[in-house]
Amino acid sequence: MLKTFFYSEDKLRTEISKEELVDIIKQKKGLLWLDINDPTEQEIDILVDEFDFHPLAIEDCIFPQNHPKINDFGSNIFMVFHAITCPNGNICTSELDLFLGENYLITLHPETIKPITAIFEIVKSNPNVIAKGVDFLLYNILDSIMDTYFPVLENMDEKIDKIDDELANAPTSLIMHQIFALKKNTLSMRKILGPQQGVLNILTRRDFPFIKPDIAIYFRDIYDHAVRIYSIIETYRDMLTSSMEVYHSIISNRLNEVMKTLTIIATFMMPLTLITSFYGMNVKAPEFEWGIIGYIFVWCIIIFTTILMYFFFRKKKWL
């Protein structure tokens, strides 16, 4: 689906025919934002025929799932950026392909991206966003995309705090599944944010003809956000690693306590087993000729041995 925003002579238009679009491109008049959601073959043909973009950039648009990157083709800048969502607790990224030219910005994405939809409404209510230039419009789009990372980080922070509380109380095997899921999410975010930082760094350090110096400083702010987010993710990664080590330590200690208890029980039973098995042999034991006194005598030996072992273990601080 194709959406257009054209700003010229202090007016914003949202409906442009293909003929007008061709004229705008050729004459380089006004400011154009062309957004294509789930591009069709005909819409891709517009990019090839009218804008004459590089075939490699077109190929990246047709086959998404590329890492964030930026290419300077002289007449335009091609960028790949990623928004992020967290449905059902799993990190998912949405690729956004962008072409920045002298008087146009083209955005392509295979699925709906909420920050882009939000910018639609902002541009409609406040045309100054596009009136300041397509570079300022690009800044607003990238800034909105980076803002999608913060709710995800807050959600991860809450989950990590919950895991720490459960570790302090009664950890179960379910915690390990939660830790592994969060570590997988941090890995997914690191894979995207690493190259994305590089893209933003290039935007802030290189002189592009389509980005005015007074606008370039705004991209520095987005870069600072990306660095901060990456730092938080690294912190979460370390915290999850520590939580995993704590879990293994707790389980190991719990197993040791169980083994200790079982060992003590077995140790208590060994002399009792010896006594009862001795008197259970098919031999004539003199004590049982004493009648009931013989049974009492055996039980006294058992009880005395048990008490003696108990105090011995207490003295050794094994109990």
C-alpha cells in the first residue's frame, strides 16, 4: 500500500497521481515522502523506473531481513533500519528500508510499523515536520523507531527483577526457561543494535549533501540513545548470566543438603542394621533365653547406639 505526503508552497497534500509524482521527481520541486507498506511489484517498478535506484538497493527492498546498514549512492542515500516489538515476550524486529534524496524520502517496510503510522498523524497535524526538510523528517522517523526499544527494556527489567525475587525465595526449573528466553532476547537486540549504532554514527560524522549541518546534530541524539540502549542490554546480559550462576549454585546446594540428609539417615541405619541382622541370624542367641528381658536388652542397645551417634554428629556439627 502506497501513501504520499507532498509539501509545497506551504501546503501539504496526501493524494498525488503517478503523473504528478513523475513531475515532482524530474523537477525536484517541493518535499515528498513516499511510504510503501508491503510493496507490490508495481510499486517496486516505480522505484526502478522513476527514481532509478541502484539495483543492489532494490534487491535489498525485495528480499528483506538485512542487517542495519547505510550506502551512499551519490544521488541518494540508502539505509536499512529496524524497529522492535515484543509480542508474547519474544523479540521481533521489523525492517525499514529508506531512500533519502535531495527533496524526497522513501520508506518501505513489509509490515505495518507503529512508529511510521504515528509519524503519519504527526505530519498531518503538524506539516512543519516535513516543511523543515526530508532530513528532519528522517530524524523524526528514526527517533520514533529508537523509542520503541525503551518499553521493551522496561519489560525485560521487570522480568529480571521477578527472577531475582524468585531466586531469593523458592527457585524452580521454570526460572531457567525464563532466563534462557531473556538471554535470547538480549542476543537478538545486540545483533540489531550493534550495526544500527554504526549507521547512526555514520550519519553524525559524515557530510551528506542531503543532510543539513543544523539537522545532523539531531542524529547525534539518536546515536546517544542507541549507545545507552546497547549499554543497558549488556548490563541485562551480565545480570542474567549472574542469575543463571546463582540458580545453579542454589540447586547444587539444595542437592548437597539432600545428599547430606540421606547420608546421615544411611549412617544411622548402618549400626542398627548390624544389630538387628546379628540377632536375626539362625543362631541361638543367649539373650533370647532371657525371655522378654532379652528383647528389651536388644532395644536398649539400638536406642543407646542411636543416641550415641546423634550426640557424636552434633559434636562434629554434622547436624
